[in-house]
Amino acid sequence: MTDITSSYGRKKILKGASFTALRGECVAIVGANGCGKSTLLSVLAGTLKPKSGEVLYYGKTAWGSLGGRMHADMDIIRTMTGYVPQENPLIPELTVYDNLRLWYPDKKKLQQELSHGFLNLLGVHEFSDRQVSKLSGGMKKRVSIGIAMAGMPPVLLMDEPSAALDLVCKEEIRRYLQVYLERKGTVVITTHEESELEMCSKVFVMKEGRLEQIDRELRGEALVSKF
């Protein structure tokens, strides 16, 4: 991702943000509330159009300038990325299984994932018959991750994945991400959780619309001082 800019009305949010992430690498984006972290992930996920810049996934252009205007290749974005937003994307009236069926068109593949794939690793098989409206926040988050992983994308984008979750659920999600990274997936997360930085090989702070790589070992006041 190179020199991404984005605005809401006249307010500039991203002012030339750039970073790279490799296969098997977890990259964290930290910073104060409202600094543009979620905006950045929305651009990477293809849900928000940037003003300028370029986004590449494994050398393929997802966002770029075409005829002086920004253009997205949505096929590349859909194929290459899975997106876990802060907000719950599930339909509450449906069961977990029915929600998953909307994203896993191959019923056989869904059954395989529930029995011994990533959905099983996330523990989704344990409550797949329950209505979403009756799930805990942690269960909903695990289903959201499972939906993002439909099609096994090589890049996983996660906006504060463990916010407001209990310690058990946080650890379950962390174990899942470790397996995904071991299989050479790439993870980009925004986070306020210092524990999530432990699995990250790079940490960037978002400040004044730009990204600055910082020491991944920084914690507490030393980390906050970079905001």
C-alpha cells in the first residue's frame, strides 16, 4: 500500500499512508481513537474509495489510478481479502449455519470446515444451530471471522478483533490467528490490545494521517507516547 489518501467531506483522514506486509506476517496498526485506523482498513477491504494512492495484493493492483480517477478491481479484493469489521455483520434472525450458508455456497465445503477446518478450530461447530440473536459477543465475533475466511483468502483484515471480549475468547481467536499465520496467511489488525502485539512482526502508529513503523516491543507509556 503506497501513499493512500482519503477524506470525509473536507476533512482529510489519510494523508499518504504507506506500509507493506509479507506472507505469514501479522501487522498491527495502533493509534488514538479517530486517527483513521478503521478508515484505512475500509480502503484495504474495498468498502471505501481512496482519493489517491495504490493498494497491491501479492503484486496485483486492487486500488489504482485509471484515467486520472481511482479504480478498484473488486475481483482481486474479494479473492485476496477477508474483512472482520468492528460491527457485527450477521443477520440476527437466522441461525449461525444459515448465516454461514450465505458466504459458503458450497454446502459440502461448509460441512468440511465445520467438522475439521478453520470453523472447527474457531469452535463454531459447537453452536452452529443456534440463532445469532442468542449468541454472546465472543461467539458472534468467531462467526464473523469464519465468514471472513470463506474462500480461504490469503489476507485477513481485522478491525479491533478482540474488543470487549472475555479472556477465554481472546485466547481462542489468538490461537486461530497463529495457525493462519503458520499457513502463510497475512494479517493486518487495528488494535488497542497490547497482548495482540505479541504475535505481530511489525507495528505501525497512525498519526496525522500517516503511518510510522515503531519498535514492536514498546508497551505502556512508551507506546502511548508515540500516538
